[in-house]
Amino acid sequence: MKNSVQEVLEYFPLQIKSEIDRCCNVYEKLEEIRLRTNRNIILKIGQEEIVLNYIISTNEVLEILQRICDNSIYTYQNQICNGFITIKGRS
């Protein structure tokens, strides 16, 4: 059975999933994945931040956003305006 972080990573392109897998082997402690166009991906684990050696492109961010929003970005407009999208893991 997949944990909630693995389910969230299903929204990500394979190359990014692989990079997160390589750097983060403690999924149950991962709290946040920060994506900013043309910047390094940042993983927040407790009080620690891990900066990945991967710069995410605008197209990759848009691809992830469209997948998360199921191509209905309007539905998530308020969260996006606040700078984040909360995704609940399925059980």
C-alpha cells in the first residue's frame, strides 16, 4: 500500500520523482515540497530544509499544477493565490 507522500509524487514527472526519492528516504516525515520556477526544489522535513540539486522549469511546474488540479485550476484559485496547494493523501 502506498503512503500519502508516494501518492502525492504521482503528480510529478518521473525525473523529479526520482530526484526526490534519491534524497528523501523518510517519507513519513516529509511535510512540504516547495516548487518555484527556475529555482531548486526544497523539501521540508521537520525543521530541516533539503535543497535538491534540481532546478524546476516553468513547464514542469505547470504540468504538476494541472495534474493536481485535474485541469481545473479555477477550483484551486484561492489556495494558489495564497501560494500553496494542500493535497490530502488517500488511504
